[in-house]
Amino acid sequence: MYVLDSSAFINEYHTQADTATIPLVREELEDESAYRFDAMEGSGMHIHIPRDDAVEKVRRAAGETGDLDELSDTDIRLVAAAFELDGTLVTDDYAMQNVSEHLDVSVEVIAQDGISEQRNWRFQCQGCGREFDENKDRCPICGSELTRKNPSNA
């Protein structure tokens, strides 16, 4: 089962395997990609609504990897759908790929290169330079903003 992100419809992804998506994806699509969604739904694509516990599991995982602020509600629910359906997520979104890998959800990319490694992001204060494992609104030491930092460049 392949769980399709909006990029699958935009980039005219094709497969003979069973497909699924969530209702929120349709809202992101316009013009020809929206017609592709409707056509695939009409020809048997499964529309899945993930359970709240699966959505919460993905939110927690995204918090652990540092990707939570990068993901929309649609993104989180798509990963949850792929997790529940034991499917392969079809997306070009790097944050979704990272969280999926953290949850052992298979990913297939379409028009971009996939991620080369799973990352647990760190956050660095722009004022005092301290680093934190979790994202916060402001640095608890000096009050400056935090930015996401690639742990590979630490």
C-alpha cells in the first residue's frame, strides 16, 4: 500500500499497487493535480483517516527528531496513515521522510533525492550560543530565539 502526499499528485506519480491518502491532501491540490486525485479516488484509492493515537505518536516522534515545527497537520496525519496502514509513504518532503524513518515507515521519493540519514535536530540559541535537544520558544538562559541546527555540523 502506497500512501500518497500531495507531491505524488503534482508530479503524476503512478503505481499498479494499492494506494491511499487522507482527505486533507485534496485540500492542498489545485487544477490538474486535483483532477488526478479525484480520478484516483474514483478508481479505488483508499481514503484513510488515521486514529488520534497514531497522530499523537507521530507528533511525539517529530518532537524527538526536531521536525515538529516543520510539519503541517496534513504532513503529520499522512505519516500516521502510512504508519497505521503499514504502507510506504510517497513524498518529497524531507521532514516527513526523517520522521517516517524514525518510526520505521518506508518512504519512496518522487522528484527529489531522498534523505541520506535520519537526524535528531539540535537547537541553538542565537544570543548565547547554547544548544538544546528540544525546541523552545525562547532560550531559557538569555531569552533569544532558537534556530534548528544540523547535528552533523556540530
